[in-house]
Amino acid sequence: QMEQAEAKASESVAADPTDIPEPIDRFEPKTHEVELVCEEVTAEIESGVTFNYMTFGGEVPGPMIRVREGDTIDLTIRNPDRNNKPHNVDFHACYGTGGGAEATTIAPGEVERLRFKAMYPGSFIYHCAVATMDFHISSGMFGMILVEPREGLPEVDHEFYLGQHEVYTDKDKGKEGHHGFDFEAMKAEEPTYVLLNGEEYAYTADNKGPLKVETGDTARVFLVTGGPNVTSNFHPIGNVWSKSWAEGAIESEPEINVQTKPVAPGSCFIGEMEFPVPETVKLVDHALSRVVHKGMMAEIKAEGE
Amino acid sequence: QMEQAEAKASESVAADPTDIPEPIDRFEPKTHEVELVCEEVTAEIESGVTFNYMTFGGEVPGPMIRVREGDTIDLTIRNPDRNNKPHNVDFHACYGTGGGAEATTIAPGEVERLRFKAMYPGSFIYHCAVATMDFHISSGMFGMILVEPREGLPEVDHEFYLGQHEVYTDKDKGKEGHHGFDFEAMKAEEPTYVLLNGEEYAYTADNKGPLKVETGDTARVFLVTGGPNVTSNFHPIGNVWSKSWAEGAIESEPEINVQTKPVAPGSCFIGEMEFPVPETVKLVDHALSRVVHKGMMAEIKAEGE
Amino acid sequence: QMEQAEAKASESVAADPTDIPEPIDRFEPKTHEVELVCEEVTAEIESGVTFNYMTFGGEVPGPMIRVREGDTIDLTIRNPDRNNKPHNVDFHACYGTGGGAEATTIAPGEVERLRFKAMYPGSFIYHCAVATMDFHISSGMFGMILVEPREGLPEVDHEFYLGQHEVYTDKDKGKEGHHGFDFEAMKAEEPTYVLLNGEEYAYTADNKGPLKVETGDTARVFLVTGGPNVTSNFHPIGNVWSKSWAEGAIESEPEINVQTKPVAPGSCFIGEMEFPVPETVKLVDHALSRVVHKGMMAEIKAEGE
Ligand SMILES: [Cu+2]
Ligand SMILES: [Cu+2]
Ligand SMILES: [Cu+2]
Ligand SMILES: [Cu+2]
Ligand SMILES: [Cu+2]
Ligand SMILES: [Cu+2]
Ligand code: NA
Ligand code: NA
Ligand code: NA
Ligand code: NA
Ligand code: NA
Ligand code: NA
Ligand SMILES: [Zn+2]
Ligand SMILES: [Zn+2]
Ligand SMILES: [Zn+2]
Ligand SMILES: [Zn+2]
Ligand SMILES: [Zn+2]
Ligand SMILES: [Zn+2]
Ligand SMILES: [Zn+2]
Ligand SMILES: [Zn+2]
Ligand SMILES: [Zn+2]
């Protein structure tokens, strides 16, 4: 098992933004068997720089869970023996102490279960919430659960799932080698990295490539902001959020043609876009020093004429 | 009178979140005689750590004032002779230069009056606004005035009143003894403490005990964010804001099922909650390092089955 | 031409908030010839302190552009030979790579053109977006384009146009002489100055004088927040935003009687005010240390009885 952990040392934690569950196409409630595996992995935060991540499922953000209002989640959370730390999970979609965190705290080698009903729609963060939760989230332990309203969501051509969070390391950004965690910087809310999907510019032409749509398409972007401390100012350069739901609060009235939306740490955002012209859209936190100097950006390329 | 000030040195400034005026049950305008007494008191910010607070009424947040749209406030502000500094009060509910601050600036030993009509509904901060207002607010001088709409507010089972603000001290958090004020840290917006009701974890099981409701109840939470500089990201762990009004703007459309809401310094928030299951809800600023390392949290315990 | 640049050394960059285009009074689309001239100018950021600004048109914020949904903007951008740096412009009102930035990057001595149709209404920032865009924006390169909805905006008595941004200098605020730019402070998001219209307290009684209305008037305030990093918490001291549109998203439902509104870097705000009593309103970022210690404020004086 140590071999597996070592094998991960050179991998990327960046979750594929298109690897998400299908839209709900049901009018009956359902019970979902969901498994979250806590994975402590060392990976590159940018080329030549490694960091000890903690994750759900080895990815940042953790797997997107997709249910319908009234569905039941039958969760299994595993903390494999190869890990070093206790973990748990707090769902903002769950009524109950700690959003489930109290019931799910487990040491390495343990398994726990949590069963809850999704009683209100919206897109919600889930995250590790042990006593040092800010450290665990900054290390990568957050994801999103989408609770679709009973009537579902309007059809779009593409959906993308992204997670912003910030990392506090003990070296200057870009300094080659292994970066440890800087707890004083976290207390001061002065991050070294601000990232989409846990890695510098992961989904851009210079790295794993941009996300792709065709001219004339529509897309829906789900953002979860892990934080632990920093608010995103989420903007699509060269485009606009035609319709958007602050806080992922899908039952609220949408805001129309929004340029830049604050997304709090521990919150979500849903935005719909159109692509009337061929272009490369850059998704950014419009606190632009985070884009220029801290690694924050993803791209959507609209191809065709 | 000095004896009274000294007697307060070991007291807590944390206002009781349930000690608030009754909902309005009237359809006629009224004039309210309101008295605010500026109190400079030394008290514990956490166990073993004292701080020189400035307050309205010896409490943080200051007394909640509750009126109906169209009512008149006939305010008396007193700055007792035992104080050392000038004070005044700026009501965000008041049209007029400084929201009344210009008319109410008084030296120790002075009394002033201000009469104004509450012309628009909502929950609004009031705060000291002398030239060094950021220092006075960080020391505790802020509270909330609720201007109910003419038709009143829907009935709920419980109402709670909380105030978030941040304190800049010249020692590390938790360092035993007396902490002075750090003006450079305030300019840098790097607080030592981020608090609900002026004291570390004041309304939690480890301190004065949690707030209490019964399973099946509804509750309304009023938050005033004093700042002076820091935005709250207000989240009920293990619950959700079923209905909420950003900025305390009660005439705006409510947002539905909001997980985390930014509340700016110098602003308010109104959130309604349900308690379908027994649990302990933790009210936090979801910039979680403020919870883990700076003293920010309150609890609501829903008892029963 | 160097003479012209030197002649500007003692000028102010603070744009006149009343010097804005007339409301749209048309029901047919139109093409606008718009010219933006990039100007690198040295000017006073406060009395006795100079700073090397980069601007559009020599002013902060840059000229307000006003069009109707469906209109075409035929833009010419000039980078005069006397400048030292490349520049471009990103319009948040424009579909296309970089919001036009890719197509408009020009070296000193060059001219470029961009033609685009304003396809969605709202008030939107435009800003320089070269690779070091945070530096260029902090130096002053941002402004606003208002795209009125087809039906226009309700009539008000006065309109004002303001821009907030923050500047990172290598000396303490107020230290006499010339201040250079501090790139480390920008990365740390720790500004020296937070300003309305690029200069300390530019539109207040102590400087160029307050803005003026009469008692009983209505006014509309347009704010563009350049950042590059800092969120405004926009509050009218002694007044309230009777109606307001977060993000400048004019097609969204307005919020009613808002005290303080977060305005993200790279975003806008539209607020309407009433002046039922004579007073001086102070427009501030309610992160009050920015008002007390960093130069942020403008005044509106309502005269008459
Ligand atoms: Cu964890
Ligand atoms: Cu949480
Ligand atoms: Cu005061
Ligand atoms: Cu105020
Ligand atoms: Cu530029
Ligand atoms: Cu931009
Ligand atoms: Na900081
Ligand atoms: Na559109
Ligand atoms: Na700071
Ligand atoms: Na509900
Ligand atoms: Na900082
Ligand atoms: Na009004
Ligand atoms: Zn963990
Ligand atoms: Zn497609
Ligand atoms: Zn843009
Ligand atoms: Zn005072
Ligand atoms: Zn009860
Ligand atoms: Zn939670
Ligand atoms: Zn430029
Ligand atoms: Zn007038
Ligand atoms: Zn005020």
C-alpha cells in the first residue's frame, strides 16, 4: 500500500472538470450509495514543486455528488490505513451536528457510514471538518454535492465542475522542490497559491489543455470555493454569466448578466454562459494578483465559427 | 463611579443574544425614548486575557433597538465622566450628516440628543464614528437597529441577535495578561481576534453555554458585522439559511436555502432557520482560520427528538 | 511630447464624477466612435506625494462610455510614443478572447481598433489586461462602460461616476516625495492607498469640493471597482441605497434599501439615492481603516432646506 502512495507522488490531483455525473432524469426519489475515500497524496502543485495534499478520492475538488431533492445519500467514508491523519466530512446539504462531521470522524484504517436525506436543493460544499479543518481544506479536502430541484435543471450543452482554494506553503511560489505547510501564513490569510482544481493553471493551453465547447453552445459552470479563507471573485474573461445563482442557491431568483461574483469560502456558485463567438474564455478570480502571481486560471475554448 | 468601572474589569462584555425587544405588534407609529450609554470597560476577551473595550451599554454588540417603519427615535446618548474618550453614534437607519454622528459627538461628562424618523425598513448597524472610528468599532462600539416593515415580520419560535467584529491586539492570541491595541495591525487588516459578541466562543458549551431551541422550531438570526474591516462569511454548520436577506435589506427578495453569506463590515444579515432534527448548530465565519485560531463561533442546540 | 508628459507631473488624475455622457434617448441602434488614449502620467496621489500613474485619457477612472444594448462600439486605442509600456483594453461588456485585450495589445507609438456589439446590458469595467495587468490596474488603467437596457434607465436628477481602486507603493502613506510601486505588497494584497478617483479624498470639502445636489433630488451613483485585488464595501454615510444593482447587473431584480454593498475587484455597482434632508453624504468603503488611514472617501452635499 505504501507503493501506491509513492506511485502517486508524481501524479496530478487536478480533477477533470468534465468527469461529473449525468443530470437527473427522474421524478421519483432514490437512495445513492456514495463512497468517499480520504487520500493523502504527494503531487505537483506546479511543475517542479511538490506538496502533501489531503483529498477526497485523490482529486481536487473531490468527486461531484449529484442527487435530487428528497433523495437519500447512503455514504461510506474510508480512511485507508496508509494515511496519517483522522478525517471526516461535513456536508452543507445535510441537517445534523457538523453536517455529518461528528458522525464520520475516523482514524486511518477506519470506515464510517452516514445516511441523510437531501432536504433542500442547491449546490453545496462538502469538506473535511476535523479540529484542524482549515489545514485539511487548504490541503485539498473539499468537493461539491449538487441537489437538483425536483423539476431538474434546464438542459445545457456542457457542464463543468471546478473548485477554487488557496494553499499556504513555507516557500516562495515557484521555488523548486518540496513545499511544507505554513500555519502562520494561513492564520494571516496570506496564501502562496490560489488555484482552480488544486494545481497551477491546470486546465489551460500550457498544461492539460483548455475545456472545449463549440460556438453557439451553452454551458453551466459549477464552482465550489473551499477556501479555507479566501473569497473568489469569479469572472469569465471575454464572456459573462448570463444567468447565475450566488451561493449555489438554485431556488433564489437568478442574477442576469453578471460580470464578477463573490463566492465565499465554504460556498458555491452556479453560472450559465453562452458562446456566440469563437474565443478562449479565461475563468479567473478577478483579484488579479492571484491570476498573475498565484496560479489561478482555467480556460474554455469555443471552437468553430 | 470609578468603582463601577473597576467592578467591570472582570466582567464579560458578551451581550445575551436572547435579550432583545419583542416583535412589533402595532399598526400605528410611535416615538421611542432610547438611551445609549458609552461605556469604556476592561474585560476578558478570552480566559486570562483582558482588553480595554469601548461599548454601548457595556455590551457587544450594543443593545438592539427595535422600531417600526415610520416610528420616531428620540435618542439620548451619554458619555459618562468616568470615560476617557469622545464618542458619538452613526445610525445607518438615519438620513442626515454622519447618520447622526455629527450631531452627537460628546466628550466625557456630556449628554446629547438626536431625534430621527425611521424612513426605510431593514436591519441596520449603528456605530461610533469619531475620527478614529475604526479603533472605536474594533474596541466594541457597534450594535443594530431593526426597523420592521409596516406589516411586521412573520412569526418565528426564537430570535437571536449576534454581532461579529475583529480586534487588533499587540500580543499573540491567547498570550495571558492584558492586550493593548495594535494600530498597525488594524491598518494591515490583520486581526488577532474575530469574535461573535465580543468574546472568544462566548455562546458555546465551553463558555456561557449554547443558545437553545427545540426540534421542530423555527428561528431568526440577526447578525450585525461591526468590522471595522473584515467581511463575515456567515454559515450555520449542520443547517442552512432557509430564507435570508443580504445586507439586512428586508424589502428585497429573500434568498432561499443559502449556505454561506458574505456580510460586509458596516452591514447586517437576517437569516431564518428550521430545526427538523436534534443537533448542535455552530454559527461561524466560514473563513475557517478565524474559527480555529481567532475565537469566532456560537452554538444553537436543538433539543428533543 | 516629453514636455506634455512633464507638464502633467503636477496635475491631478481625479476624473470629474459629473463629466459623463448624457442618458440614452434613442430607440434605434447606433455605432459609437470611441477613442481611448493610454496616458502614463506622474501626478499627486495626495498633497506632496507623487506617483507614476498609467491611465486611460489621463484620468482615473477612465472616460465613461455610454451605449444602448445592441449598439456597436468602434474603438480606437492609442498608445502614444511618449509612453514606456505596452497596453490594451479588456471590456467586460464584450464577447471575445480577453474581452478585446488580445486584439488591442499595442506598444508605445501604436494604434489599434476593436469593433464589438454590446449584446447584454449592465455597467461593466474595462481595464488594461497586459501580462502584468494587476500592476497596470493598480496604476490606474480602468474605467466603466454602461450598456443601457433597450428601454433606457429611469430619469434621476443627478448621476455620478466614481472608481475605487488600491495602490501599492514603496513608502508609508503620506511620506512626502515620490512613491514607487511595491510589487511584493501587491502580491500580499496590502495596499498603501485605497482611493475614489485615484487621489486621496479627491471630491471632498478639503480638496476639490463635494459633489452637489439639492434637497429633494434623486441621484444615481455608478461605481467601478478596479481593484486589482480589494473588494469595496460601498456605503453612503447618512443615507441608503434606495435601489441598487449588485455587479451593475441592471437586468437583475434591484435590492431595496441597502446600507453597504460588496463590490468585487473587476466589477461594478449601480445605486440610487434620495435626499429628503439637507446633509453631506460621505461615500466610503466601510472597511473603515481604508477611510481613516488610506484616503478613501467622496462627499455629496445636499443643499437647501
Ligand atoms: Cu480532513
Ligand atoms: Cu463548512
Ligand atoms: Cu466611539
Ligand atoms: Cu457606518
Ligand atoms: Cu495596462
Ligand atoms: Cu476583467
Ligand atoms: Na493578512
Ligand atoms: Na445573454
Ligand atoms: Na493584510
Ligand atoms: Na428548508
Ligand atoms: Na495580506
Ligand atoms: Na427610500
Ligand atoms: Zn482530513
Ligand atoms: Zn458542445
Ligand atoms: Zn474581463
Ligand atoms: Zn467612541
Ligand atoms: Zn422553542
Ligand atoms: Zn458546514
Ligand atoms: Zn497598460
Ligand atoms: Zn439637483
Ligand atoms: Zn453609516
